[in-house]
Amino acid sequence: MELREPKKKRHVRLGNQMPLPIGLGKKEWPVYEAYLTPMGCSVLQQQDMIELNSMGCFGKGSLSRGFPSFGKARYGAPPIIRNRQWICRQEWLRQFNELSMKSVDSEEGICELSQSEIDKDINCLDDPTKESASPPNIIEVETNSATLKKCDKQKEINKEVEIDKEIEIVTANVNSTKENNIEIIEVDECKTDESEEKPVENQDFTFTEDDICFGNSNTSIENKLLVLPDSDSETENYFKEIKPKIEYETCPVLEALNLTFEETFFLLFGLGCLNLYDYSGETLSIDAAWYHFRKMDQNFVQKYVVYHYFRSKGWVVKPGLKYGGDFLLYKQGPSFYHASYIVLIDVLDADTLIRDETKCTPRTWNDLLGLERLSETAAKEILFAQVLWPSSASQSFDLMPVDVIFEFSVKELLWRRVNPKHNKDIEEDDDDSS
């Protein structure tokens, strides 16, 4: 039986790199950091995201179709957002500032409270007849004074940070005005008339045609956004009076690389190159992750066995929900080839080879015929991955160890529609042999 050749994508911009595990050129085994989420885990470090996606096509961007590319400049222009998105980011910044002010006020209240307690204790030491909130204790007075010094030091640090931020904002505004050929009027320090000053902040800077379309290299686009007006109507001429404006990024939206349960456990257990942290910031062990993933997904065991099996054979395995299957198999990755197979998982008893209906997704003949029609239209084939469930793994949920994975095995069954032409050739061969 001849297998179908994978269909290569036309416009491939990425280079094919060595997949994980790392080649012999690496002296140290890399270890990446990820944080537990309800759907798997998230990788936040930029370098970790680049390596995991380019060396094995692990994960998907939380705001992009594949590799995290949200908020990156393209064609020499800043990232483009709508006006409603810009308003939303301003609201986020306002809420963040309110929370920051509340935290600062609470710290100042603690400092004032500690100062009042210190004054009372000192007065009580001078005049023993006066009552105090707490008995005079030299150790407590020293502790309160240390707390006060700490609060004063924190105030000085906050003031220095605010001064640095103001200097950065003024410098950025001056640079932006120079880049956009805006004239700056120098004002004498002795003049106090606000009407004679020309503020730089909150100005609508517009790009020239060269800057927007062809990416002028003389224009700095770092920490800038290209804000376009909203367009929810299909009848209006949107490009007739469009007036884009440049704004400074005040509340950046960061993108993460999301990994599924199977990808997370494969990097953690199969390759040993991942440190997984739970919601409290503690490192999650392999056994704890195994128990947590099985608790979150009742089909995790058979899905991970199939994922590990095809990953070990060199396939890039991705979720197959958009084609009605459990997984999709890619050669080298979705950036280079279209998916070759739609994988459906079946669970069979290892001794009797009888299908276990409690561990499989119920499917009817109508479902299979519709999926077969879809696969033919999308130039893919249906592959059944039959997981042989060992008798040693049929114990209680809590007592199933992670080492039981090595006792599982997988059989492949290729589903194809009957072709009368092929059957005719087979019959002719049978007649010649007789």
C-alpha cells in the first residue's frame, strides 16, 4: 500500500532547524520554564518560546495562529490596532494606576501607624505613669524603628523611579517630535505663562506614505502603535478619510506560548527539559503532573500514549479538533507541510482485542462517512491509533503510576474508501494466477 506524499506549503519563510532533543553541539541540556494553566501550561520567556516553537513546533501563540507574533512590527510600520483596542488599553492603564496608588497608600498608612506606636512607646519610657498600647519593650521599639526606616527607604526608591519615568517620557516625546519634523519652541524658565508653552504629550503624529508603506529606516517604531479608526460597517468607504495616528505603548499586551497537556508532559517526562510551576509558584514533579493531567482530562492516558508514540516516530503532533479527530500528523511542522493524517484514537483490551467503549469516543457509521468525505476534500487520510490497554493498568485511578506508560502499545489502522478500479486490478491479477 502506497502512502500519500505530504503536500508541501508554497511560501515558507522559516528555516528548518534541528528538533528536540538537542544535538551534540549543545554542551548543557536546556531547561525551559512553564506555568500551569487550566488547558496545559504557558511559556512566558521570549527565548524559550522561540526555541520550543522552532525546534519541534511545540505550542501555539495565545493571540496568533501559530508562533507568537502579536504586537510585532511588520513592513517597517508599528503594530496596528483599532481605536476601540486603544481605548481599552487606556482603561487598563487607569485601573492599574488606581491599584498602584492603593498599594502605596496602604504602605504609607503602615509607616504612619508604626511611627505613632514608636512615639507612644518612647513617651512611656520617659514617663512610666503614662499608659501605652503595649508594655515598654526595647526590642519592639527597635523593630518599629527598623520598619520605619524600611518604609522611608521604599519612599525614596519610589520617588527615584517616578523621576526616571518622567525623564524617559520627556526624552521619548522629544525624540518623536524630532523624527516627525515637529518644531520645538524653547521656553525661558522665568516665564510662567502656560499659554506660551507647547506641550509635547498626547499629540497625534501621522506617518508619511514612505513610513507606512515602505518602512522608512530613519523612523523609530519602538514602543509605538499605529491606531486606526474602527470600521464595523461594510457599506462605508473606510479608506476615503482614514487618519491613522501614532501613540506610545502605555499598556503593552504580552503574548505567551500555550502548550497542551500532552505537549507539556512530553517535554516534562519524555525529554526532561521543562520545569513546570503550579499556581502557587511551586515546582510540579512528574508524578504530581501525571496525577493532575489525568484528573483534568479523563482521556489523558490514551491520548498521551498516542502522542508519545507518533512523536517518537518523527511526526509533529497537533490537536485535530478542526477536522473532527483527536490529532493531526505533520511532516516537519505546520509551517512547512499540510497535515497528512487525521488520527482517531481507539482503546482495545490487550488480551482480548475488544474495543473498550468506556475509554473511546462514541462514533457512528454516519460520523465516519462524513469524516471520510471531509478528509478526501482536505487531501488527508484517516488513521486509527488503536491503544492496547494492558491489564496492569486497569487499577484504580489514584494508584496508577507513571511507569505504566511503558506497558502500552499502539497499532495503526489506515482507513481508505473502496476504489472499484483498484478492486478490478486485484481481480485481474487473481485470474492470471489461476
